[in-house]
Amino acid sequence: MEWMKNDLQQFVQAKEYVDTAIVPLLPFQLSYDASLEKDAFQSEAQAVFLRELERELTGRIMMIPGYRYLKSADKESELNRLRTWIRDIQAQPFFHVFFITSDSGWKKHEQALPGTLIWLPLTAGNDSDPENMQPIIKEQVGEVSDLIKSYWHDDLKT
């Protein structure tokens, strides 16, 4: 389910089945000319990935609106803001929270995140277009989908 009116109406009706929140972590930094194209590519590729993941896991996950932050911002400050988001999200209740990002800077703060970090190493070739990376992205979606499902499977054991 996505953050759209119809999906949210459906969520309210079936929230006992939707136990997983996906929070995209989306860096933004207009002041670094040298990384603008790379950052834009990663953002576009991540959007394609998230659309495919939502299709793959429809009915069990909620795509939370992307969490935007300055790439140069202090991650500790961002962690405090994220914790506020997650407290609100978990009030629904969502039992699983996954953060999805192509910003490797979050790996250093992974243990402090109030959920599970999934880092996608999305890189562009010379003429790459995120839509042309569909086969690679579909493979990554399959792997991430299996990872998320493993968390659900672990719930059945307990």
C-alpha cells in the first residue's frame, strides 16, 4: 500500500494484516554540483525499486512517505527525527520497520535505527537510466522481498 487516498482507506479497513512499514531514506543536497547526477540517479532508481517492492508485497506492507534529509546533515540529529516518525508509525501498530536507502552513510548508524536498514548499492553507468535497470532492480526486489518475508516467517515461529 502506498501513501495514497485509496490505499489509506483500504489500510484503515485491513490494518491488522498490514504489519510492515517501509521508510525510504532519501538524501537531498543541491549544493554539491559534483554529486547531483549521481544523487538524482539513485533517487530515481530507488523510486523504481520501491514501486516494484510494493507490487511484490502488496497487502502486507505500507510505503511511508520518503524521509528527506540533507546528505551533509548530522546523522545523529536525523536519528532523533526518525525516532519521532517511528514512534508514530508503530502506534498503528507496525511490527516491522524497514529503512531503504542508497546512502551508504546510514550503515555507520545502522544499530541506532529503530528498525532494519536495507542498503541498496544503486550506481549509474555512463548512460544508465533507472528504467533501463529493470532486470537488475527486479532481482534486488526479489532478494529484499525474501529478506522481509524471512522476518515474517520468524514471527510464525514465536
